[in-house]
Amino acid sequence: MLEAFDLDPLEEALYLALVDSPSCTVDELARLADTTGDQATGILDRLERAGLITRLPGVPDRYCAIEPSIGLAALVANQDQLVRRAEEQAQRARASAHQLAERFRLRGARYPLDLIEVVVGAETVRQRTFQVERTAQTELRAIDMPPYVIDMPPYAGAVNEPALELLGNGGGIRCLYDRVVLDLPGKLAEIERYRAAGEEGRILAGVPFKLLLADDRLAMIVLTEESRTVSSALVVGPSALLGGLSRMFETLWRLATPLHPTDPQPGADLPSEAESQLLALLAAGMTDKIIARRLGISIRTAQKRVQQLMGRLGVDTRFQAGLQARTRGWL
């Protein structure tokens, strides 16, 4: 209860005993706390110096607690002062970091090769990812696709704290998901968690690579090996390359389909009557044979129409087709 006031468990036990009792002797408190008289005396002296208790006149010595709203007030004020000092120190640290970043940027203008940092090793990539994310002050943009670094989403229990902190501080996140992520266990629940926190998500088939953009300050391209594991990454500073990656993201973003769209806009792409009928049958779980019978066509024609519809939706499976159709408001 009193850890915030830097009282250890024995000090807290003696103090609370006095809060609950009108007054106690050293021996009584020692028995209550299961400690020696000498140790209890030393603790009572510290509590008295801290202004939490007072010694009553008489023999033997008796102690009572000072009314907590008064006795603890000085400690609360001390804690407030420590917090203010910590905030001031944090402000000075941020200012120093900004000055050093500007100094490094100017050096980078003279040495272009320093604008690209090579990060090697999965754990180092994971740590650097969080560092890049924490540099964002207004917006994070990301292209998300497998594989993932161990202990990062979508694995159980993993939470991207820097991303949630940015959203909580009024920043924005736009994430472009490769459609293959929808087949990963737990991924839809993860996407929904970040959407609820304020992330804006879209989906696109065949994104080029994993990318992270922190404002217009830094970009991170995650590289993978043939074994489909994260092996290294490139961190790109302010440069023409960073600008090109930013423009590429915006182009892909315009081509992507919102995962959680708003109301359809006038003139939006809508399915034909035949496509709507086919979607309804697919949503009902109909097989190709039943679809063919219901539409009065051959099974081969039914299969061809399903493939054409999936191609238009930009998906590979019927499950993804249903998800995309609902996303676009076609169902």
C-alpha cells in the first residue's frame, strides 16, 4: 500500500499498526510485527523523523500515528517534486536528442552512405523496429506481411506498445496488410484490436515488402531469407530514397481496399446482378455443384464464374472473397 512512499514491508507494518491503534509501546509493536525491540525502535525513529508518527510523553515510550492526511502530505509533496524533476529531465533529454538528431542529419548530408543503416539479426531487428516506431510523433505507416520476428505480432501475448502509445497520444497509424495475413491464426483478432485503438487498415494482394515509415523521418525495410525468416533490415534516413518509399506507400494505399470502410460513396464500384447472386450463394456455403444447379449452368461454368469473381476481388480463397465482399459492402 505504501510502496510509493519508499517504506519497506516492516516499516509499513509498524506504521499501519499505529494507524489502527490509539497508541502502542515498542514491545507491543515488536510483537505485532514479529520483530525485535531494537529493530522496532530503529524503525520508529525513522518514521518519527519522516513526520509520520509522534512519541507521547511518559514511561514507557508510547507512539501514535499523526493524522495521515497531514503526516503523508510532506511525503506526497516530495514525490511530486521528484516527478517534476523527472519531467524536467525528460524534457531536457528530448531537447538534447533533437539537437543530436539535427547534428547527425547535417553530418548525413555530407556523407550520403550514412543515410542507410544495415541491421542484422532477428532480435536486433525487433529492438530497432520499436526504436523507429518511437520516433514517430504524428503518424506511423506500415506494410504488414509475414514472416514476423519472434515475440512480435501476431503471436500470442505480443503487444506493440509504441504503436498503442502513439494512438493514445493522438497520433495516427495506417497499416497496409498483405491479404495472406488474413489466413494467419489470430491475425484478424489482432487487426481488430488495433482498429479499436484507432488504426486505419487496408488490404492489398502482393505487397512488395515489409515497410515501416515514421512520419517523414525514418523508414525501415525488413529483409527476409529464402527460409522465410527475418534476417536483417535497412533503416533509411531523410533522403530521396525515403521520399520514394513514402510515395510508393501512398500509391499502394490508394489501390488497397479498406478493411473497415465507411458508407459506400456515390459511384462506387458495385457488383453486377449476376455477381450479387453468386456471392449470396457462396456466402450460404453452396458447393459448385449446387451453385451450377441453382443458376442453371454447368459446373465448369460455375467454377469459372467463381474464379472470375475472386479475381475481381483480388483474393485467392472463397473465405477471402466473402471478407472482401463484406468489406466493400457487396453483401
